[in-house]
Amino acid sequence: MNTPEFDMMGFGEVLLRLTPSGRGRILGAEHFEREIGGAELNVAAGLAMLGLRTAMITSLPDSPIGQFARNRIRFTGVSDDWVYFDQSAEARLGLYFYEHGESPRKPMVIYDRKGSTFSKFLIKNLDPSPIGRARLLHLTGITLGLGTEMRAQALHLVRAFHEAGGIVSFDVNYRAALWSESDARECLKEILPLTNFLFVSEETARRLPERTGDLQSIQQSFAKEFGCKVVATTRRTVESPTRHSWDSLVYDAKTDQFHSEEPYRSIEVVDRIGSGDAFVAGALYGLLAGNGAADAVSYGNALAAIKCTLHGDMVLSNRREILSVIRQHQAFGQGDEMSR
Amino acid sequence: MNTPEFDMMGFGEVLLRLTPSGRGRILGAEHFEREIGGAELNVAAGLAMLGLRTAMITSLPDSPIGQFARNRIRFTGVSDDWVYFDQSAEARLGLYFYEHGESPRKPMVIYDRKGSTFSKFLIKNLDPSPIGRARLLHLTGITLGLGTEMRAQALHLVRAFHEAGGIVSFDVNYRAALWSESDARECLKEILPLTNFLFVSEETARRLPERTGDLQSIQQSFAKEFGCKVVATTRRTVESPTRHSWDSLVYDAKTDQFHSEEPYRSIEVVDRIGSGDAFVAGALYGLLAGNGAADAVSYGNALAAIKCTLHGDMVLSNRREILSVIRQHQAFGQGDEMSR
Amino acid sequence: MNTPEFDMMGFGEVLLRLTPSGRGRILGAEHFEREIGGAELNVAAGLAMLGLRTAMITSLPDSPIGQFARNRIRFTGVSDDWVYFDQSAEARLGLYFYEHGESPRKPMVIYDRKGSTFSKFLIKNLDPSPIGRARLLHLTGITLGLGTEMRAQALHLVRAFHEAGGIVSFDVNYRAALWSESDARECLKEILPLTNFLFVSEETARRLPERTGDLQSIQQSFAKEFGCKVVATTRRTVESPTRHSWDSLVYDAKTDQFHSEEPYRSIEVVDRIGSGDAFVAGALYGLLAGNGAADAVSYGNALAAIKCTLHGDMVLSNRREILSVIRQHQAFGQGDEMSR
Amino acid sequence: MNTPEFDMMGFGEVLLRLTPSGRGRILGAEHFEREIGGAELNVAAGLAMLGLRTAMITSLPDSPIGQFARNRIRFTGVSDDWVYFDQSAEARLGLYFYEHGESPRKPMVIYDRKGSTFSKFLIKNLDPSPIGRARLLHLTGITLGLGTEMRAQALHLVRAFHEAGGIVSFDVNYRAALWSESDARECLKEILPLTNFLFVSEETARRLPERTGDLQSIQQSFAKEFGCKVVATTRRTVESPTRHSWDSLVYDAKTDQFHSEEPYRSIEVVDRIGSGDAFVAGALYGLLAGNGAADAVSYGNALAAIKCTLHGDMVLSNRREILSVIRQHQAFGQGDEMSR
Amino acid sequence: MNTPEFDMMGFGEVLLRLTPSGRGRILGAEHFEREIGGAELNVAAGLAMLGLRTAMITSLPDSPIGQFARNRIRFTGVSDDWVYFDQSAEARLGLYFYEHGESPRKPMVIYDRKGSTFSKFLIKNLDPSPIGRARLLHLTGITLGLGTEMRAQALHLVRAFHEAGGIVSFDVNYRAALWSESDARECLKEILPLTNFLFVSEETARRLPERTGDLQSIQQSFAKEFGCKVVATTRRTVESPTRHSWDSLVYDAKTDQFHSEEPYRSIEVVDRIGSGDAFVAGALYGLLAGNGAADAVSYGNALAAIKCTLHGDMVLSNRREILSVIRQHQAFGQGDEMSR
Amino acid sequence: MNTPEFDMMGFGEVLLRLTPSGRGRILGAEHFEREIGGAELNVAAGLAMLGLRTAMITSLPDSPIGQFARNRIRFTGVSDDWVYFDQSAEARLGLYFYEHGESPRKPMVIYDRKGSTFSKFLIKNLDPSPIGRARLLHLTGITLGLGTEMRAQALHLVRAFHEAGGIVSFDVNYRAALWSESDARECLKEILPLTNFLFVSEETARRLPERTGDLQSIQQSFAKEFGCKVVATTRRTVESPTRHSWDSLVYDAKTDQFHSEEPYRSIEVVDRIGSGDAFVAGALYGLLAGNGAADAVSYGNALAAIKCTLHGDMVLSNRREILSVIRQHQAFGQGDEMSR
């Protein structure tokens, strides 16, 4: 196989996001900010910001709304080569409303994504085929939760990528609003054997595949049972809606070692959406372009922490800033208080 | 029958509207203004601004978005006594995007209303019944175009109102995107015999009921054939997206007379959405609270012209301002150039 | 007496509020947000958000400014049936400027309310009379401080409500800028015997009626001496302008019991204006629609805490959100960190 | 007399202005722009922009609101040496709301200026005295309409200036909302004999001093009867709220000549407030620093026309831009379409 | 030669643009909108919107400002494969301020572009070489005016492209602020023989190459003397800063024919910057992807007219909208007044 | 020497500042706030807010941008009598971008000040001379770092002021981006003997003049060696980008005493830029108008702490507010939680 054109390819839905301006409320605001996001896109964008070549496989309505989404995908440095434009008159972009929280009021998300163009998307419409065009394919359980047809073709795509020698990265990201636990459990049995890099929360790791024991043994069990090479779990501690701490544990099956670092504490949270995806982006960067699992931890945690301080779903930062945050973190916060 | 509590009741969908701030574009804007609108609501709000008691029969999701819509309905002076809150997890408020135009670029509307809570609404859920609670029921062809079930129950409601002695006002407002001409034609045959006040564009009047001849004879034919008491037709002349002229012709079957006045010319259009509904509101005010068809013309035209100068779907004005515009118009524009 | 149409009626002034956008300063800002508020309206709005039927007795100028205020009153779910429109050319709506604080700079309020329409309002102009139309009448010491004529007619109104069998709720809310301590002390002697539910700060309870002893014995003394059925006192601890804690003590004379709960700590304060009124709303909800004094504490504290996190004078929330905050608080903060 | 420090001094009220953002409405807007303005201040600012040294005699509350006003006065280049800060707790800055118009809806102004600090201002509090400190004193009939005490001290000030050899400039600017025609007529008899430069609209010139005949003979009569050296009259033709034309006629008593020029036609009006004051500023510039009445016409018309295209009460432009507009106007619109 | 990857490549400077929000003024505004633009980029973006593959050769500072510019370049659909990031500490992005005009006040541009990274850019730093990678290279006289070194290497680049068989498109776009007429005249002699598609204003065509005669003969002379295949000239008629008309004449040397169409009249101008570049984009689209010079006229005029109605330097539209404008224009304005 | 007209005069550069609106990022924001600032101007403005008469010696481009800067200088109460307008076509105002930080992301500043009008400014162009016109001249090491010519004339100006009996205040403020340590060290040797009031950070005091020992002995050494009368050092402790503490130590050579107070802790930082300059302003106020070094500490710390809570470079506050903060601080935070 030749070197693929892209380092990473995401397969998933892109949503329009509407946030009341100035920390206003969904209940009362007149002004909204429009952005786009999506679990897989957020990962692709984070990697692009770090300098890797990434692309999205997704579907957008062939309308000014879809074109805005495409332009924003490009803005974040992600390729639109496999963005399909849905010509049907009924094509709609799924959307969601997001509201910030202040203690004791929690942040809130309201989804309106039923019947979106992506949920009806047929990968086979893509020409040329994306198979073999990227080193790594990333997807999340959200994509798998978008109906049985989407599930079937997603598994088909993953298998094709896997068989073409590509790396498969999968973030379980279970959402009860989308599908039942039993459906998810069945699906996991199919996708885990194809998965190289696995991202899973501790709670999901216990409930869905019904594991017990400490987190480390659970991580090991995924490697043993399904052959996953890397298993990563993150932990967010919520002091208040505007103060989080962030920690992660990454298991490297090859060396049978666990990697972690001092957590990021008292992160000043501007917008917590997408911080999990930012972790995935950083971790994949460490695995694809860095020194493996140790870098997966330091890049992953840094991107997650930075994301929390930024509006929007994506970590619109750059490599230099991220390295500076990592350095300062590793020096226990010593360093200049301002960059100039 | 006792005097009903309300002067007018509207039956129809309420939509969330998103407009790019500052005359921006759907294709590129980051900031949007959120408003609500709906053909029947716009009429109810216009009448409420003029001092009549109005209410809406509609359905909203039981969510912060639905509650915002309800609060805005109340803000415009319209009662929410028959606003039904849909508890289902999938309940969504239909929405649309609106973009202003500047010559040679036209204004644009993109709808995303499929599967909305109103389109699935069952009037029978309302308690108490709205029948007999208003002097007049108003609805438009948009409501009738929202599927066969909605059509059936709308006709049922109209018939019940009619039989309870209420006035029925109907604005044909045919939208090809919603239903076929033949479906609309069939439906018209059912609703026109129940209609007292008919609002219909000249083009629709010719195509749907397949009439020919001059506008006046077409208007008369509706009265003769279906018993409509008032038939009103408006004409918008578009000099550019920001300059319209507005004219109307109202036929009063009782006196067999046609009413019109000098058109409003060179209206400085800020937002043309809802101007037709504003006309209906003004016309109904003239018919319900004024001196009949002549007042229907002067109030209707004034509200339509004022609406064109206001952001949003509704004519948020008040009686004093409207009277001042009418007076100035009837004095051929003479008068103070500023109100202070 | 038949069941009254409204659960609660407020009598008091509505003010226009101007807040510099984006945490700007009165000294320098170019952009301001316009809102409305008022101690009694804030209570009525809070109750309406919780689902009770409330109304305001107040006066507004018959102008676009007054109409905006009326529309906003309706927006918050409060009835405008007893909103009087003052036709006089000099009618003005009182206003105030509000500026947020950040430590060590305190928040600031500048009033400009002299000669407002409400301060000249004559209740007798209202037709029909509001007496007997609500289960409860609420007013505050602010209304009583608006001059001797306002004081006289307010007492007259309270007495009439009381005699018609209504519940009287009174929040002392003493403001030194409006009237002298001795005037306030005299007035208290007249209104306390008519008061069922009394809201009073600890400091005011000691100074104005000149009580001593611990807070509990002071609360009891109001019940013994004047017959108040419920006496509620709140305590705000200000860590910084953006971090408050909130606590309250409610005495139920019938059972001779004191109710309180774990305070809300480290509330992330966006806007502290109206949090006292939000407490009153929650407490009245507990008393009118809940299980009495214990619910008064939990609803009152929750509304006060939520209000602190919201822009504007009023707690624009809904019952579901409030219940979720109460539940999470009672579970010591356990629960999801985001609502979706 | 030594050369005075200032070229012009204005005596009059400064008002806070609130304009709905983005051409919104007083009836519905949530966002407002705060500015300051005032008939005399607008003139002083226009002259300062053109390079003359000007100052205001006025009173402001000693509060952040007053300080903002003072800072803005300085921003416009006007000296605050005679700005008095009113320490009284009740001191308020008068204010007004302004709403743009679009045809057929007119612009609207709502004043709330009763009881302002300026209306209670005592010039004698000023230290040092402003007498003899400026070449010219300008005031308008608005100042004279603010009550009998203000009228008395204003006339006293004018007389002192006149007697100290200063030029007196007076803009009649009659406002029926402030005082009666008969009061104004009496007052005119006192101030006109002290007036060197008179600004009066044609309508006022006919009604208040009860003159008849053509405009030219009326202008001459003021010179003959009262000794005015220059009499200027402007004419605004309102095609629509966003399209005005502007014309003026200036009579120079010394040469007994009338000066005018081709009107500014189809001015694209952004904000018409203050355009009359801008004319006065330009005219005074022509008289004080230019070549007399002919320059009064060209500067006056240009400033008035430019002001119409600018937000706010004042013509925040500079000499270079004004000269460029004059040149282009005198070349019948020929010239570059963009300045770069 | 293989089919090149890109249809068009632009070589030129990208500038940061700052525009006062809400039609404010450079002299007074506090809020600015940041955008990017540049004569060649505007052309590349217009072509990308129409569906062609375009790229920019330019230089940006390696900073968050440069990264924003890169992201926006991608947003518009243009490739950043040849965007060079300047690592030097002194690298700056040139910028300009833009202010809208209203009659009689003209729009204004203030440049601050001295010492920009592009003006110091060395093409030889690019790796890989852009030669042979696009069907067409476009540049303007602005690039040639950025100093003698830039001129030398630009000519070198043009020659290399020409010799590699590429099409060269050149827009003279003479700016007196950048270089002298004599320098420009000399440079023209070098570049015109390499130019296939020439865009030149009538005035420049007369003055720089010192031609006389009617426009048609001047156009022909460029073809005869230098071998240009297409010569296009546009004409803007400025009724006011907000109303322009647009006309063009395109000469096709191969058929020796002149192409034009009915001008776009009374364009409602929101922002005139970049409309000339939009014409070039449309014209190149007609030449590269359409039916030649006739399409160059219709696409070019349509894009120019649409651009005038859009904020920013670029015509962020799409093919469907552009076709709809062309159709409506060719039907003499008949058609729906709103797109829905 | 007569009493000088001004209390303080600053000599230094004024920069245009661009900050993304709403805590946005330089990398992505579309909206920016424009302000002005500059180390010396910030000091002059702080003193003017406290009531002293201050002026700036600086240079601005003769353009709308320069005029905005001049107007803002006046807005802050600072005189523009020595503001020079640079007529050259290339005159530019230096500018910088500022981005807020949230932990772990730091605030960021990007300068673009090369070739600014001030860096080319020749003091000798000023007419009349500023020498002898102020009690105190203040400048910072930033001015000295703007090239050798600026350094030479700044030293010349300082010497002239010193010799005319004026007080010289100097804030070392070393910026490595502007000049080398060795150049700065040489320059210090020239300016320190002319300096009365010295502001220097502990780190700079150790590195540049190469001192060792504890801070107190270092402060004393400046007095002994160079004759400085007051030496002030501040210490900022950065808990996070939004929480700082502030402390200072002021040495009074005359009494050989050190002054300090309880630090301001947990300052809620909105914008940390200019807080050092605010300290200088407060300290100079204490020294010039208060009770000497003790007041220098209390005013200096209070202004620095207040500045941290305000947007922009300058402490736009007033004497009353500052006194209230000092009082509350000295009472260990006791007092009202809101000013009304």
C-alpha cells in the first residue's frame, strides 16, 4: 500500500449548533451564535490544527446551510473531498441548542437531529471510494446509534478499512437517547475486534461490555479479548460548570503499560462541549505522530483542557500554543503569565 | 350565544425563525436573531396590537424552546390559553431561515419544518374546547397543506366553528412546496362554503379555483358561488427587495361594492415577511371593529406597509401609530416628518 | 367566596433597567441591554414560571416604552389585566442602571425613578376592582416608601384584600434611599397586623421593629405579636461579587417549627439583582402549591440560587429545571454534569 | 479686550440619548446605544471638529452617568471647563429615546427630561465666570423653554456676553412641547435685540414674530428691526425618512445680500437628529473663520448633509472630509467615488 | 502536459480588513468586523464558489493572525497548498480599514500595508514549485506595485507559467498610491506580451499605455499589439454610494467580436469592495468553464452585481444563486420576488 | 518657576488595541473591540480620573484613526495640547491584538508596532515646548526601547525637564522584544541619576542593574547610588488568568522607610493589561496629591486591582469609587456588597 493521502478520516454527522450569545438562555435569548460540530469532525479538526492531514466522510444538504457547514469544515483545516451534498428537497442538517451553566444551574443541550441528511446517507454514493485513502479511520458510537441502516454500513466501512490495512479508532461515546443498551452491546461485539485504538469511559466500559474490576484490568481485558492496541479512558471532575479537572489513563497493549500524568486542575471552563473529542484528537496525534501512548496522554489532556477554555465544539488552537500549555503543565504551572 | 371571550382565534403552526444579524447571509453568518412567526399567529398578533382579544390554537414542544415561543406569543398580546405543550421526547418546533435581499439578489427562505409538533397535533387533546370561545376563527392554506390528517381535523374544526355561529376567515396562501395544486383544489371546495371572509391572491384565485375574467368578477364569483361575505385580494409591486408598493381590493358582497385606496408606494422594506398577514390583521380589524370593508382596506394596507418596515414576522406597532400612518397616507404624505 | 381567578397578585412599580452589555461600565459603555423589573413583578414572574396564575397591579406610560413593559410582563407569564396605562404627557417609567462587579469592585445601581407614573398612580382608577380576584396579594416596603399618598392607598388596598379573606404577603425590603427609618417603623405597625406571610432580613428585623435576641426568637415574636403565619429570613454570604452563598430560615407559626436546609454554596453569580424576590416567589410557591414551610425553603432557596445565575431581574426558568436543581442540591451535588 | 481663549461657548442642556441598536424599535428592542447630545453641544462639537476652540456651559450629575457625559463632551473636542457637577442625590441627566423611520413609518423621539439637573442649574455657581472668555455665545430656544428661572438667567447671561462685546448667536428652535407660543413670543422680544447671528425656520419666523411676506423680506426685517447681522433659514425636503434634501438661505445685513447654493439632494439619511445644529456649526464656522455669509452657506449645508449620514447627534467628521464634500458638491458630484 | 490539479492560481497579497460594525465610522467606532481580502484572492474565491479548483500563492505570518487568514482562505474554498508561513518575528499581515459611505459622504479606505510579509516574500521559498500546477495564473497590478523585487519575481513567475503552457490573466488595477505611472508603464510592456486575458479600465487603458480612440479600438489594439486573446473593460456608474450600475465590454480576439449585455441598474450596494474582482472571477469562469466571451460577460456582470450586495471582499455565493440572478436579469427582472 | 499648568505629563507611544469581542480568540474571531492604550497614557489617564491635570506628548497620524485616538485621549481626561499630528502619507498608528486567557490557556498579546509614527517622532516639532509646563514628567522603558534616535531625544527631554526643576518619574518596564539587555543597562545608567520616582520590578532590578540581596536593600541602593527619592516595586501573583493577587513595596528615601499593606487577593481579573500602569498612576497620585509613600501604596494597589476588573488599558473609574475600594480593603472587606 502506498502512503495514504490523509492521516485520518472521520465518518460521522456534522451538526449545526446554536448557542445563545453572551451566556444567554435557550428560554429567553434573541441572539444566537451559529457554529458546526460533530464528534468525529471535532477529532479531525483537532488533528488538522496540529498539522496532520484529515478528512471527513459526511453528508450535507445542498443549500446555503450545507455550504456554510462545508466552508467551516475547510476553515478548520479538514478536507471536504468526501463531503457529499444531498440534493433532495427534504435534506436537513441536524442541529442542537447549547446553553452554558453556572452553579447550581447545569449546562443544557437540546437536540433536533431526527431525519437529518446524514442519518439517511448512503456511503456507496461516494465516488471515489475513501478506502485506503487514510492511515486511520475514526468513528464514534453516535454514528452507530443513528439507526440500523447507518449501523450496517458503518460496520461495513470499518471492516473494509481494517481489511485494507488501515488503523481503526473507535470512541464508544454511548448516548442513551439514541439507542438502547442492548443494541449497543450487540454492536460492540462486532466493532471491537476491528478496533485498534479504543476510547471508552469507565462507566460505559463497566456497563456495556459488562466488565468489573479496577479500571486498569478492564482496559487490559479489551486488549486481550478483542486485540485493541491502545485503550484510553478519561475522567472529568466537575467542581462547578465553570471549573473542571481532567485526567486520563492510556493503556498500551504492546508494552502492557499504563500512562498518565498529573491531572489538569481548576480548568476555567468556557464551553465543555467537544473536550472529549479534543482528547481523542490529542491522543491520536501522540499515537500517529508522537512517541506513542505517553504522548497520547500529554497531547490528549492538553487538548481537552484547552478545548474547555474555547467557545465552540472544536479546539481551534495551534501546535505552538498546545506545546506551550504542555510545557507549562509539565513545569507545574511555572512560566510567564502572558504570551507576548 | 353569549359574547365570546375572544374576538379572534387562529389555528396554525408557530415556527422558530432564524435571521442572520445585520443583513448577513445564511451562507456565511455567525450571528442569528431568533424570532417566532406563523401565518395565523401574525394575524392574531396584529389584531392584539390593535386592541382586540385574540388567541392561538397551536402546539409547542414542552422544552425551553417551546416555552420561549409561548412567552413570545404572550409578548405580542395573544393568549396562550389554547397552546398545547407536546411532552414527547421527539417534539420539535419547525423552523426557517430568512435572509434579506438587495437588488439584484433576492430575499431567501429555507424551511426546516418536517415532522414538527404542530404537524402531529391532535386538536382533540385541547381541553376545554375552543369552539364558541371566539367571534372569528382564522386559518390559512398552510395549515391545510400540512398533511391529510391535519387537513381533516382543520376542516372539522372550521365546520364546528361555523356551526356554532362563528365567523370563518380563510387566507388561501397556497404554497406549492407543501401540497399539490389538485389536493389544494379539492380542499378549497370543502372550505370555501364555510368561509365568510376570504383572502386570496389574484394568481391563486385564477389557478386554483380555475377562474377567469377580471379580478372584480372573480371576487364576485366567490361570493356568489360559496357565499363568502368579503373577498380581499392584495397586490405587491416589487421595485427592488427594499422598495415595494402595496395595493388591495376588497369586495363587500352585502353591498356588492369594491373598496380600494391610493396604493402605498415606495415602502422602504426592512423585512417583507408577514406583510400579507399584517394585511389580513388590518382587514379583520376593519371588519370586526371598524366600519367594514372600507376600513378593511385602510387598516389592512397600513398594517401591511408598516410591517414591511419592521424586523420580524409581526407588526409590533400600536393603534396610535397605525392611525397616524393612515392619516398621513390619506393626507397624501403631508404632516410632520418626525413624531415627537 | 368563589375560587379566585389568580393565585397571586403583586402591587408595585415596574422599572426599566439598563445594563451595559458584556459586563461593561456605566461610566464608559456605549451599548446597553434594556430589561424590566420590579420587586413585586419579579415575584409574580417567578410564580408564573412555576405554573401559578399571577397578575400585576401597576401603572405604565401609554407610550412605546410602556407598551414594551406590558409586553414583557406578559412574556414572563404574568397577566396585564390590572396594568393601567397613564395617558398624561408627562408619564414616565422609572428606570435604573445596573453594573456588574468583579472583586474588589462592587456591583452598582443608580436609580432615576423620581416622578414616575407609578408613584402618582391612583388605584381607584382601576376598573374592575382587583379585590377578591386573587388568593394572595404581595407587596414590598419599596411600594410603601414611594411617598405618603402611595403609602395610604397601599395600606387601603392591603386592608381591603385582608378583609375579603385574601392572604397578604409582605417583604419589608427597607431602602434608606426612599424613606426614613421612623416613617418605616410607623408604617410597619399598620401593615404587620394585616400580614400573613412576612419576609424580613435579620438586620431589618432588629432595627426597624427594634427587636433583640436570636433570629429564631425574633421570627417567633412577629407571629405572636402580629399574627403572622409564616416568617422568612434569608442570608446571603458574599465571597466575591461573583460567588455568593445563600441560606434561609422559615418559621411556621402553626406548627411552631423552623425550617432550613443546607445552604447553596459557591453560587456562580451572573446577576444578583432579584434573587431576594426569587426567594419570595419560591417560598410562596411552597406555601400556596407545595407542602408548606419546608417546601418554601427548598423552592425559595433554589429560585434564589438559580436567579443569581441569570441575567435580568427575573428567574426565567421553568418548573422542570427548578426541580432538577432542588433534586441535585438535596443529593449533595451528585448527578449528571450536563442536561441533555 | 484680550483675545478670548475660546471661539465659541454653548449654553444648554446635555441629554443622554438611547437608540435601539440596528434600526430596532422603542417598542421592542432589547439593545440600545447610548450617546449624548444637545442642541448647543452639537454646535460646539461641530465647530471643534472643524478646528475651533469651543466650550459648553452646562450641568451634569456627579455620577458615573454624568462623568460619561463629560468624557464624551471632551471626546468631541469641546472643553469641559464650565461643566458643573451637581452633587445633589436627586440630580438626573435628562434623556430621550430615538427611533429611526422607514417610509411610511416616521422616526420617533420620546423625551424624559423633566426635573433634569440642567433645568435646575444656577449659572452663578460657575467659578470662574464664563463672561469674556469666548468670542461667541450660542444658545437655542430649547434652553429658553426650560422654565421661567432658566429663561431669566439665560437672558441675563446673554446680556452680559453682549455687553462684554461678545457675539451672540441664537437658534430659535421653537418646541411646542416645552413652552407656549405666547411665552416664546414675549421672550423673543427680549433676546432678538441682543442677537447678532439669528437662525430661524421659515415657519417659526412667520408664526412667532408674526411676520408675513416672502422669506427674503422676513429675513431683512429681523436685521432692520432688531439689528441682527446675519439671518439664516434652512429648508429640509423629506422625500422619505431615508432621503432628504437640504437647502438654506443666509442673509448678510452688512452687504444686504442673500446667499444660497444648489441644494444637497437625495441625502441618504442615517440619522436626521442634529442636522439643524450641524448647519449652525458650519454657518458659524463660515462666519467666524471663513469668508462670511457665502462660506456660512457652503459649510452649513455640507455639515448638515454629512450629519444626516452619521449616527448620533453630532457631526463627528473632520475638516478634510468636509472640504472634500464641499468640493465634490460644487463640482456637481464629479470626482472619485471612494476616498483612498 | 497532464491536466493540472487546479483551474486557477492567484499570486498576490492577502490583507486583513477591519470594518466598523453597523455602518459606523473609522473616526468613532468601537466595534470592528475582521475579514480578509485581496485582489487575487477575491478572484480565486469567486471561482471556487462557482465550483472550480483554485489556489493562492501568498505569504502569511506564522501567528494566530496568519492562521486565521489561512483558515478563511480555506473557508472560501481556495486551497492553501502554496500559502507560505513567514516565521520571522517581524512578519506582519498588511491591513486596511474600510468605511461605508452614504451620499454625500463617500466610502473610505485607509491602508496600513507597508512592510507586510507578502511584500518581502520570496517565491523561491515555495516547495514544491507551483509552475504547471494550474491551468491559469491570475495576478494584478497591485502585486506589481509592491516594490521592485516583488515586480521582478512576479514577472519571472508569469514568464515561467507562460512558458509551461499556462494561461496568464492580468488585471491592470493601477493604484497611484503604490507606484508611479512611468514605472507602471514600463512594467506593462513586459507583462502584456505574456498576458492572455487582460482586464483593464477604460481610463487606465488610455493613460498607461497611452491609447486613444474609442474603447473598442483600444481593446482591439491590445490584442493586435501584444497578442491578448480576451480584453475586458468594466464600467461602474455611481448614482450614490448605495446605488450603482454595472456594465462591461469583453473583446474576443479570436472571433474579433465584442460582447456586452444590458447593464445591471440600481444595484443596492452594501459593500462595493471587491466587485471588480468578482467580475474577473465571473469572466474567467465564462472563459474557462463556460461558452467563452459571452458567458464571461454574463457571469462577470452577475458576480460583480451580487458582490456589491454582500459584506466583505468576496462573493460568498454559490452557482445556483448566481444562475438565478443571471436568469432573472436576462428575463428583465421578471420572476419570483423571493426565493423559497 | 510659576505653578505649572499640568500636574503630570507623559511621553510615550499610543497604540491602537484590538480585542476579540466576548472573550473570543485572535485565531478565530470576527468581531473586535477597538481601544487605545499606551504605558504612559494609561498613567496620565489614571491621574486624570483622580482629578489631576495631565497631558500626553505623543504623535498620531493625521487620519480618522489618529483623530479617534486623540478623541479617546481627551475622553479619558488627558489634554491633547502636545499631541502632534503626523501628516506624512505613511504615518501609521502602532497596534496590538490582545486575547484573554482562561486556565490553562494564557492571555496573549501580538504587537504590530514597527514603523509607527511615534517611533519616528521628533520632539523638536512641538510648539510650544512642553518644558516647564508640568510638575512631573513620566516615561517608561518602552519609549526608550523604540530605537536609538528615540532614546537620544527622550533622554534629552528628561534632562531638560529635570534641569527646569520638574520631577522625573520612570518605570523601567523592560521588554526583551524591543531592545537588548545590554542596551537597556547602558541607558539606565543615564536616566537613573535624573529619576526622582523609580518604578521597577524585582526581577528587572536584579538583572538589569545587576543587583543582589533582598528587595529592600535593592530599593535602598537605587536611592543611594542614583538619588531616587521613591522606589516602588510591585508583585503580581497569578493564581489563574482570571484570579490574581497584587502586592507592592514602596521605599521612601527621605524617611528611609518601607511602605506596604495587606495584598489584594483573589482579584477577579477581566483584563490584566495596564494594571502596572494603574499602580503607577495611583502611586503618583499619593506622592503628588496625597500623603506621600503610604498613600502611594494604598492608591497604587487600589488602582491596579480595580484596573484588573476593567476592560481596556486604562482605569476608567473615579475618585469616589477608588476611595470606596480603599476603605473596604482597609476594613478587611467588610461593607455593603453593592453600591446603591
